[in-house]
Amino acid sequence: MAQYETVRGVGVGARAQIDEGLRAHMNKVYGLMSVAMLITGAAAWAISGLAVTSDAAAGVAQIGANKYLTDFGYALYASPLKWVVMFLPLVLVFAFSAMINRLSASAAQLFFYVYAVAMGVSISSIFLVFTATSIAQTFLITAIAFAGLSLYGYTTKRDLSGMGTFLMMGLIGLVVASIVNIFIASSALSFAVSVIGVLIFAGLTAYDTQNIKNTYIEHAVHGDQEWLGKAAIMGALSLYLDFINLFMFLLQFMGNRE
């Protein structure tokens, strides 16, 4: 693989420095991702708490036994505002990718955390649909699977770059199918999307991890420190999205509905 040839082409001291820097870089990537996950979870939980009440007098629409949407919840999940909530994370991630070269590392990190809040608001409805126990169980299983897949991507000597084009094409098709199914509400299509989604994001977890590693090695050799700071944030965003989507698709299989 090209990155290993690059590392072998430098001196022993420089190689050791790159290895040490790579470990620090990956720790930063996983640290940023973990903070973003905590922000998303806190935002989703807080929003869902404001959206639902057990007081029938204060509710505007019943969604379950002793469970009612508040005015805020109705606006968020049942009014036209729901389309903004649903698609805002998608818009933001495209904007982030387009702006990253013009942002400083600190601004990019702040944007990432704002995005994590938006994602939390977007997925907050899971606390209305699924039991808390099944959400926790699915999260734990996702975390174990993600850790294994990311470790494979980091340690394997196999070049996973060939998977990139195939996975990106599959991801585009998945997004289109998901949007179409919002309107046709086909259970068969929903099941197929969930299965394919799990497979695609499992592959992307390993692929993105190796790509983050390779990107660091390539730029570290050339001493491009300014880019490396933003590369850690973009890497954290990639793995964050892999985790969130893997979790959401697994929840469709494993979640017990209220």
C-alpha cells in the first residue's frame, strides 16, 4: 500500500515520530467523536423530554398510554417544521464539507458540535418510539460492533480503498430509497433499507478508519500540520456518522416499540 511505502521512505527517527503522531491523531479523532456523541445523546434526550407530557390537560395529541405531545412536540414532530428537523443534519454536513477549507480548526470543531446538536434534535423521536431499555441495548451492541470494525480498519494490511466507490454508490442509493420511503411507507422497502444500511455503514466504519490513518501519514510526511488539525475533525465527523447511522439501522431491527 502506498502509505506504507511512504513511511518506509523516511528515516527511522522520522518514522517513529510519525507513528507517535498517528496515535495522538487517532486519539484526538475518537475523542472528538465521543464528545459529539455525548452532545447528540443529551440533546435528543432533552428535546424528547420537552416534547412529551403525561398530563392530558397539557397535551395536544395523544401518542400512547398516558403519553401526549406538548405544543413544542407537536410543532417538532407533526407540523411542517418536522421536515426542517429531518433534513437539517443532511444540509449541514454538505455545508461543513464545502466550508472546511475556509474554516480554522477551532471554528470547524465548533461547527461539528453544533451539527451534533442538530443531529440530536433530528433523532430525538427515538425516545418516543422505542423503549429506553432497547435503545440502551442497541447502543451497546453498536458500540461493540463499531469498535471491532474500526480496529480492523486500523490494523489490517489489506487496502480497503477499492471499497470506497462501491460504498459511496450504495450510500447514495440508500439515501434516495430512504427519502422515497418517507412518502410511500413500504414496510418491505423499510426492511431492505435497514439491512443494506447496516452493511454499508459497517463497511464504511472500516474504510473510513483506514482512510483517516492514511491521510495522517500522507500529510505528516510533508509536515502539513495546519491541515492535520482539521483532518482530525473531518475524521471524527466521518466516524460519528458511521456510528449514528449504524445505530439507527440496528435499532429498526432490535428496538422494542412503545
